[in-house]
Amino acid sequence: MRLSSRGEYGVRAMIHLALNYNEGFIPLSRIAAVEDISQQYLEQIFANLRRGGLIRSNRGVKGGYALASPPQAICVGDIIRVLDGPITPVNCVSDEGSDDDCRCGKSDDCLARSLWIKLRDHINQLLDGITLQDMLNWKY
Amino acid sequence: MRLSSRGEYGVRAMIHLALNYNEGFIPLSRIAAVEDISQQYLEQIFANLRRGGLIRSNRGVKGGYALASPPQAICVGDIIRVLDGPITPVNCVSDEGSDDDCRCGKSDDCLARSLWIKLRDHINQLLDGITLQDMLNWKY
DNA sequence: TTAAAACCATACTGGATTACTCAGGATTAG
DNA sequence: CTAATCCTGAGTAATCCAGTATGGTTTTAA
């Protein structure tokens, strides 16, 4: 049940952008330095965040990245799903997963399945209920 | 945020034992066959469950495995923790994890950290609140 | 006593995934 | 022009996972 480093870095970087929401575009190099993340690795992560519509970018000198929406409109679940795909404990209860992904053949009368669904929904509901703004408000 | 196959198989096997709680010791071969899991792999999993005190075993012809406690006394969190270690989204908020495991240097003033703690507790509370008996009651 | 059934332990392995790095191209402000 | 910045795709070393392989030991029915 571990989060990938992509997800972890992505959330940290998004918090960074949220903290500087009024400052315009923030260059990636600064985020990488402050957050102590490999810049090239962060570039990959930001490419995904951008394709997912969570951030927007400006190229060239004075360019950088900024949130695509205000901090109260972006939740943690969005970030993690964009970077890591559907949030689910096992493939067979994922939206994208088919029954072929099910390690137990039965699919239907599978008691465990009910558990995975509960767990999946529980995690998603929590992560969808926490926005970047919520996290900024936690500060001290 | 995926569960390991160990955890998944472990939960399935424990449900199997719970369903047959009154039948005495169940041989591993039967569980492996019914649940369609490699017997050798299941043996590894059961060794961990036994060391963790969740099941007990009898050797010899007529031997097998049984729950160490009644189904209402064993929760899903116990099973997964025995098989996969602490349930935590990132190492740095795990009981066993030190600050060295923290990918962000700051440990303290880390906004993301509060999030990981919330997520960790949320998941553990859910999984600790569901016993094997609860799952049996879900049937139909 | 013996052999089968079952548990027990450890080492190994092939494949997948992860977490990056490398190299270079495209864009734009000054 | 040029320096700063975004952008892209390929490559790679290491790790982890899932499952095998091998070879026990213990118990009990017959």
C-alpha cells in the first residue's frame, strides 16, 4: 500500500505551486532545488501533470509552471490519479481493470472483492476531499 | 497504492479458514486448490501468518491450518500487516520508518507529511474495523 | 515400522516496475 | 543572438515481486 515516488513528489510540487499561486510562473529549477528533487525526474512528472490539465506552463525565459486552477479546486486524488493511474488496492476493482485482471477467478461471489471495493472507495473519498487549499490551511 | 499479491492471497485464504472455522484443521492443498493459488507460494504466506500468531497448524496426515482466534477477533489490518509490514503510504510516517526514510529532508515543517499521516490512519482504521466475521456476514 | 501426508525453510530466478539519467530539441524574453 | 526555460523520448541500473525449486522435518494412519 505504498505510494510511488512520482505521486509523493507530485503532491509536494503541487503544494509548492499552491504556496506561490500569486507569483505567476515558477521555474522548475527552483522547485527542484527547494524540494530537493532531481530536476529531470520532475520534468517527467510535470509533463504528466500538464497533460492531465492540472498545471499550465510557459516556455522561454521567465517561463515556468503554475496551477491550472485555484488551490481550492485541485484535490489530492486528482494529482495521484494523473501520476499513478486509478487508485485501487487490486486491479480487478479498478475502473480500467477488466475481470481478466482478477487473480481470483470468481469475480462475482468473491467476498474479498467487497472488501477491496470498500477500501478503494474509502481512500478515494478521503483524497478527493482534501484540496491543496485545505493543506495550506493546515500550516501551524 | 496497490496491495501485494501476498496480501491479497492472504486475505482470501483467511476468509477460507473463517468459512470453515468449525471443521478443524484444513489442509493447505485444499485451500490452494479451491482458491487457485500456487501451493508453494501459499506455504510461504501461511508461514508468515503462523509466525504472526494469526493461524495455528497441525502436522502430519490429517494436519492442516486453522484460525488461531475466532473470526470476530481477527481483522483485515492484522492480516495485511503481518504479510506486508506496516500499512503506510510513505516510509517516513511508518512506525518502523526513521527520518532517514524521508524523501523530503524537512520531516517537521512538511505539509505533505500531515497528509500522509491522515491517509495512513484512515486506511488503518478502516482495515482494523473489519473482521473476518464481518466479511462472512456480507455474504449475499 | 513405514510411508504418505502435511508442514517448514531457504535459495533462486525471471520478469516487471521504479526511479531515475541522458541527450537533445523547441520556444521566448531581453 | 543567446541564455533561460520548457519539452520529449530513449535508455538503464537497481530493486522488488511473484512464483519455483529443492530438500528437508514432523506426525499419524495403517
